[in-house]
Amino acid sequence: MGKSSKKRNKVFSAFDLLKFAWEKRVILIVVTIIAGLASIFISLAIHDRFKSAVILFPAASVSIAKSLVETSEISMDNRDILSFGKEEDAERMLQILHSNQIKDYVVMKYDLMKHYRIDPGKDKFPYTKLDIKYKNNIHFRRTEFMSIEITVFDEDKEYAANIANDIAAYIDSTIHNMQKDRALEALNIVEKEYNTTQAEIEELSDSIQKIRELGIVDYESQAAALTDAYAQALTRGDERAAQSIKSRINVLSEYGGIYVELSKKIESELERLGQLKVKYAAAKVNVEQNVPQIFIVDSAKVSERKAEPKRSIIVVVSTISAFALTLLFLLIYNNIKTNLEISAVDKEQ
């Protein structure tokens, strides 16, 4: 009973571990050599992959029209079209980069289904496999400097560089198209209001012109002058002149109110037309502008050296891991065997 208790309570030191490893050296050496050879063959079977990357900054999300056309706009945001985007602009661009629109464009342009050797006729889930390949080879991330990094891995170094550059170019046109659709709707609304207001002003101008043909040009001054002239004619006893002036006063009194109302209305509509003209010009600028939405810092270059796999690292890590795991399993097996032997001795005693 004393010997079995000592075996249970024995502390396994580093020396004991080395001694145990030396005792099992044959197994460890054989397994390690096999693992090393296997990792060499596996690493050689892995295709080389080349890496290309684009670094870009999103432009600030500001209206081109407000920055260049409108002069009365008051805003707390002092950014203009030359400003770099903030964190929310980078996050917004990342969302677009991860969209199916970007993915579908790249897949179609470079025929990635064929390029990644995926056979829709043989593979059970070809599009799932394509999606996994796409996500493994094409990465987007926001850097600590608020820039966006587009990284592409591919077995063809030309493909890697071209895909990265094309994504950067397409994200710019994608944002343009999204903004243009919205700006075009705004332009149509403003243009409709502008044309309607202009038509109303023309109609009001025609009505005023007809009243002016009756001799009404300035209601207030004419009213004062005719009233004074009528009083003077009566004072002089000039019935004929008084009658003539009276008839003109009657016309003025009949159409004067309408003239004043139309004058005020046309003045209001002209002011509104001026405001709409500014908005129309701004909306037109937003539709027709083609200002880049990104600032490209580094375009993708064709890589001269492969990025993956690091075969030496694969072999070294795999070999060391095989050695360590084999030693661990031997230790566990030896510990279980020893405990069983001790239990058997205890039962006999």
C-alpha cells in the first residue's frame, strides 16, 4: 500500500519528461519524420497565391451643389469636396463593398466560377462554394487611419491586381449611380415646380398687361392724382373734364384692387421662382457631376513574389505539432496504464 501511494503522489518533473521522451524516442522520431514528410507533400500541393492591395480614402459625404453652387447655405459642417471622409463614411463604404452588387460585378467580369474551378454541373452547392472562395480571396477592412484596404489573393498575380483595381473603380461608379438616381428624382421634382411657377407668372403677367391696357399702371399714385384732378375740375366747374376723370376713377376702382392683388402675387411668385432657380441649378449639378467619391492612395501592383503558402512555416509548425501531440498522447496513455496497474496492485493487497 505504501509503494502505490508513493507512485500516485509522485511529481512529474522536467527531467522525468525528458527521460520519458528518450524512452519513447523511436515512436516520437518515426511519427515526427512521417509528419514532416506529409507536411512537405501537402505544402507542395497547395497552389501559390499572390497578393495585391488598394488603399483608398472615402471622400466626405457632402453635396457638390451646396459646396459649389449654393451660396446661402449655412451649415455647421465645414467639409467640402476635397475633404476626406469620417468614420461613418468609411463604414458606409465598407457596407457597399460587402454588397452583392460588388460581388456580382467581380464574379461576372472575371468569370470566377470558372477561374476557381467550380463546376455547376458536378458540384452540389456551386454558389455556396463560390461564396466561400470569394470571401477567402477578397477582403475589405477599415484601417486605423480611416482608410479602406481592398486585399485580393489569387493564384494568378495579374488577376489579383486587376480585381483589386477594378473593385476600387467600381465602388466609385456604384456610389455615383446611387446618388444620381436620387438626384435625378430631386431634379424632376424641382423642374416641375420651376416650370409650374414660371407658367403661373406668365399667366399673371398677361392678366396685369390687360389691366394696364385699361390705363392702370400704378394704382396708388393714379388714385391720388385722379382724385385731386377730379376735385379741381369740380371747383372750376368744368363738368366735361370732371365727367372724364370720373369715368377713369370708376375704371380704377373696378380693376385697381385686382391690379394690386395680382402685383403682390406676381412679386411673391417671382421671389419663389428665384429660389427654385437656385435649387434647379443645384439639382442639375448633382445629376451631372462626376466628382470622384474616393481618394486612391495606393493602386494595386502585380506582385513579384507569392504571398502564400509559407511552406517552411507549414512544415516546421506541422512537424513540431506532431511531435508535441504524440508526446502528449504517450504521456496520457502511460498515465492511464500506470493508474490501472496501481489499482490492480491495491486490489491484490
